[in-house]
Amino acid sequence: MTGAMGDIKAVRAYLRSRGRTRASLLDQYATGFGLAMVIVILGRPVSGVVSGLAGPVDPARMGAGAALLALGLIGFLASARAAGPVLLPAPDASWLLLSPLHRRRVLGRAGRALAVVAVVAGLVLGLGLVAVLGAPDLFVWRLLGALALGVSVTAGGMALAVLGQASQSWQVWVTATMVGLLVLAVVAVSGQARSVLAVAASAPLPALAGAVSGAAVLSGLLVRQAWSSLDRIPSRTLLAASTRAGHVANAAVALDPGALAWIAEDNHWRARKLRSRRWPALPAPLALAWHDWRRLARRPGRLATMLATAALPAVLAQAGGAPAALGAAVLAGALAVAATSTAGARRDSDNPSLARLLGVGHRKALAARAVLPLLLSGAWATLALSGLMITGGLAGSWWLLGVPAAPALAAGALRMAGRRPVDHSMPVIDTPGGAIPTGPLIWALTGVDLAALGCLPVITALLYPPAGLGGYLAAQAVTGVLVLVGYVMRARPGTTAVAPGQTT
């Protein structure tokens, strides 16, 4: 083992000697000064948030807060499993990974990076625990216990994801943990766990210390097992994870988030065998748009997940969200759901030559492709608003606004699908909070602006709740249809982007 460690050190030293020069004292001073400034800038807001957590919490909000924490943990585990989580830079993956060097030593740096990520996520989880359960007494000790418990939970979850990458049998445990957290979220939001949460909020310090100790021991065992399993991770798994990480890094450096959607889509369908079925007898535009319907039907899990997320605004309402924030969550969620069904429009925009060869007019094809996002966004918004009414987040017949807002949301989703890559040549705006590049900002607002314009009656009603919704319903119906029709009528076929040095 000592010889293997020496080999790794020798290889790293050789790479450093052949690469860029070592950081000078001035570089180290600049890095340290930058970190110190970040700590000073974030110190006051963080301390204000922490000091605001002292005191008891309304028991009626504990269940919704615990459900949100459980959903956050599910997202953490799902992200870790999707990322790998163990991965290497491209040079290490193509050279060191396939060399006779000790696998665990090669992956040691990646393991330490995962530990840092788990610690940061655990600190955030600990603050969330204090915000949900409160600290009626001995605030400092309860805060420290919550932070230690959060770090133990996230470290154990990250170790579980590493074990799942090394062995398929551990993947079952990762899935079971996520299912258990989902059941916990459902039970918590239903109010069945209110008494348990109340007992946990007022637990004495010895019980808190025992819970933290047990979680730390279990987490330590999982971390040790994960560290031992680094040399058993298959090379093909590590290469696939490193390739995905390289694509994500390229998209992040180029500030082109649209590339991530294509990466995820291609990775999903690349190794799948699909059955050939007869295309239904439909008019040409609808037959062209049938591709999006078949794509959605072939992924029933995604459809079920989208319908389940319609309950999130109701959970936010139970956690104490303001009506304006709840309305924004509904519109943003409905727009996101509509955007998941615009793959065909996105392909038409990226490859207009192929779209012209299909023999269907651009406006007719766009109108046909707007049907699915219109139905999905309308159904999601109606379900979300109905959940808010059931939980008391909104009073009145707000669920009626879901269907009239659907055309505007569909238009926004189609506009998002047709936007071009980020233009980095646009100017930078200097603000008191720092420089803001207008290229990424305009890219992010493209589509959202059209949806917000079409949903102005709904937004106005949320900001200034009226006595009756009749006028707003009529105004929203007219505005939504006008925005969708106007966008389709003014739409023009895109032009194929040509890289520098190429000719059409």
C-alpha cells in the first residue's frame, strides 16, 4: 500500500511539473484574501438567519417543513446517483484510471471532494432542521446538534450513493432510502407525524446527544464501507460518469444550459430498444406533433412525477408561504411542466432544414406542438391551485384560473424551446451588486417574459386579491389566447447555426 501511495505521489508530482507553474505567494495571498472577503460578506446575512431561528415554531408548520426536508434529501440522493457520484477529470479517466496504479489512491481526491460536498449539504440540512423544529431553549447546543445530525445524514447518504455505484445490490438500498423518505414526506405533510415532531422539538439534550451519536456511528460505518469500495467500482461506470461530468463542465463553462437537456435526452434513449408501432391517421401537423405524445407515453414515470409535484405549492402553503410566493410557485411549476413536452419544437429550431423537408408549414407545426404543453400546464396548474384551496393557502375559486393560463404558459414554453445559445458578445451591466452579463440574463428570461405577459391577470390577482375572480377569469382567457395565437402567427423558422470556419 505504501508503494502504491508513493507511485500516486510520483505521478501527481510529474503531472504538476509538466503542467502549469506552481502558485506563487502572491497567488496564495490573493486566494486567501478572496476567501476572507467571501466570509466577511456572507457572515452578517448568515448570522442574521441563524439568530432568527431561535425560539419555538408553530406546530402546524412542522409537518410541511419536515416534508420539504425529506424531499430535499431525495433530491440530494438522486443528484448524487445521477452524477456518479465518484468521477474523475478527463485526463485522469483516460490515463490514470486504466493504469496499474492502485484504484483507491487514484480516486482518493474525488472521494475527498465528495466529503466536502456532503459536509456543506449537511450544514444546510442542519439549519433546515432548526428552522423546522425550532429551539425553545439552549439554542447553541440544539443548533450544534442539528448541524452534526445534518452532516451525519448527508455523509451517510453520499456514502450510500458511492456504494450503489460500486455494486448493483447497494442500488436497491439507495432506492429503498429514497422511497422511505418519500413516505416520510407524505406522512409528515398529512399531519400524522405532528406528535412525533413535537416530541423531537422539545427533546432533552441527552436524547439529542444520543440521536446525534447514533447517526454519526452509522454514518461512519457507511463512509468506511464506501472508502473500501472505491477500488471495486467498475471502470466503465467511472468512465461514463466522467464523460457526463465533462459534458456538464463544458456546458457550464460555455454558459449554454440548453446543451444539458440534449445530453440527458440522448443518454436516456441511446441504449434503449423501442417497439415500432403504426402511426395514427392524423392530419399532417398533428401527425408531426404525435412524436411528443409518444415520447411522453414511453416515460410514464416522468408523467407520474410531474403530477405528484403539483402538491408542492400546497406543502409550501402549510410551511407558511405568502400568497404571492405560492402563485409564483404555481406559474413557475406549470411553465416547467410545459417545457418538458417541447422536444419536437426544440429539434425543429436546432435543425430547420430537416423541419422544412417534412413538408409541414412552420406555423401549423408550431400550433400542433402547442397542444400537449397547453394540456399539461393547464392540468398541473389546476391541480396545484386545487391543492392550495384544500389546504387553505388560497381562498376562493382559484382553481378556475389554471385552464385560462395554459395558452400563455404553452407559448412561453415554445419560446424557451426555440431560443438560441447564449450570446456572450453582449455587454455587461455594472450594478452595485456586481457585474451582470446580459447574454445569460436574456437567455434565462426568454420564454419567461412571454409567459409572464400572458399571465398578467393571474399575477395581478395574486398580488392584489380581489373580491371576485369573474373579471380576472375573462381577462386571463382573452390574454392567454391572444399571446399564444400572436406567438404562433409571428413565429419564423430558425436558421441553422454555422460554426466559425464552416460554410453552409
